[in-house]
Amino acid sequence: MLSGIRTMLNKLSSAKWVVLAGLLILLICLPMVLKGAYYRHILVFTLMYVVLAQAWNLIGGYVGMIALGNAVFFAIGAYTSTILTLHLDMSPWIGIWIGGAMGALVSVAFGLAVLRLEGHYFAMATIALGEITRIVFSNWKFLGGAQGISLPIRTPSVYYMQWTDKVPYYYIILSMAVMVTLLVALLDRSRFGFYSKAVKMDEIAARNRGINSLLLKLIAFALSAFITAMVGTFYAQYIMYISPSSILLLAISILIAVIPIVGGVGTVSGPILGAIFIFPLTEFLRAYFGGLAMGINYILFGAAAIFVVMIEPNGLRALLARFKHALVRQVLK
């Protein structure tokens, strides 16, 4: 891990450090500029989807296993921390780790059964997991059934992760986004990143080279589920209400997958660019068109997929790099 950190630091030029530091300062100061509750809500959710997309990128972008059931792990984290808070009065700061561990355990158990599948067969298996989980949770009275569970509203408390303002939630999810992005950057430059890309390109050749592809997929799947479940805990504390109809939706899993695909799979910056582009746009469409926005969201997802397939298969990251090179050529003429 230390060698990976040193390698990453060596590869970052001083100019990039200045840009990264400037972006971080901008993100820290952003809530002070955007003071409206609605705009702060968009900031919180955009960063939340940055983390979810980075988590999906580990299994879908690096290993190449297209998972469409990450809403399951999101729900596991949300329900675990909520149940622990309601019945054991446990702080969500502890429940977030237990929820992450539960998500990772479920992913390992499920992964041992289906990670040998390839392509659309694995995607279909993850969709089936999501639908089965939604039906089970909808009929499980201990989890509130189809009505869901509401967290009691308390006075602002650090212990219960509850505040009347959105700013503390913003800084929590910003911290998570920064840490998860740094983790993905380290993994990208480690043996994990190298082996994952090898498995994605040609799994048979990678196995012939001595790479344990199943173990690698399990690690990527478990880490992805762990991070996703932690975000689920944050969501439960932020919204204060969870139900199968609100968090166990195929549309959520699709959105989590579409964001890094549009931004650029298998890269560190791709999920960030995808989240910044897609979520605020869908949210503004929802605010402008009201109930019609659900259909518009699906049209947007389809248009984004067509964009990736036909115009730039490597996503927004590659498109921005292309514009950058074109601009440099124009300046140098």
C-alpha cells in the first residue's frame, strides 16, 4: 500500500497537485456559495452517486462484470444501520461499518455462486437478486414490509447523525467521496488494477499467467458491495425513511451503472465526470417537468448509452481529452 501511495505521488506533477488542491478547496467552500436547500440537496446526491459509481467501477469497470443489482447492497446498508439504531440504539457511525460488512458478506455468498457466469448472464443474475430481495423485504414485517421504516426525528445530534441543515451531510459525503476516490486511485496503480484489467481483456490468458480470476472478482465484488452499503447507511440517515419501493429499484442499479459508463469505465475520473453530468441533469429535469421526468430520465439514460457506444466508447473522460488535445494543437499553430 505504501509503495502504491509513493508511485501515485511520483506520477502526479506539481501542476496536477495545484489543480486537485484547488478543486478540493472549491468543494469545501461550495455550500457557502450555494445556500439554497434544494441546491445543497443536489450537491449531496451528486457526491453520493460519485461514491456509488466508484464502487460499481471496481467490479464493472476494472473486472468487466456488468452488475445491475447494486441497489441490493445499498438497501442492506440502509436497513442494517436503521434496525440497529431503532432496536439497539446504536449510533449510525458504528452501523455504517456493520452495514458495509453485511453487504460484503452477501456479495461474497452470491458471488461464489454466480461470478463464474459471463456477460449478460451475470447481469441477469444480479437483476434477479435485486427482484428477489425486493420481494423478500416487501413481505418481511420485521423490516417494515412494503410500508418501510421511518427513523425518529431527534434534536440535532452527532451521535445519531441527524442535523436540521444539509451542510453536515454534505461534508460527510464529500469525505467519503474523497476517500473512496483515493482508494480507487491506489488500486488502479496496484497489482489489483493491473490484474483486473488483464482479466477484463482476456480472462483465459490471465488465468494461464497465474492470476486467480475468481478470487480477484470476489475481492472487487465484496469491496464494491461494502462501499455501496456504507452509502446506503448515509442515505437512510439523510432521508430518514427507507422502503423497498424507494431503494430496491432496478432504475437505481441502472443509474449506478450508467454513470461510470458515460464518464469512462475503468478510470478514476470517469465516475466523477459521469455523476456531475447525469445526476444534476436528471434532477433539474424532474424539477422542471414534474411527474413526466421519470420517462425523460429513461430517455436520457438511453441517449447516454447511445452516446457511449456510437460517439465515444471511452466516455466523457476520453471526449474531454480529445478536446484538450485539439485545443493545444490550435494554440500551438
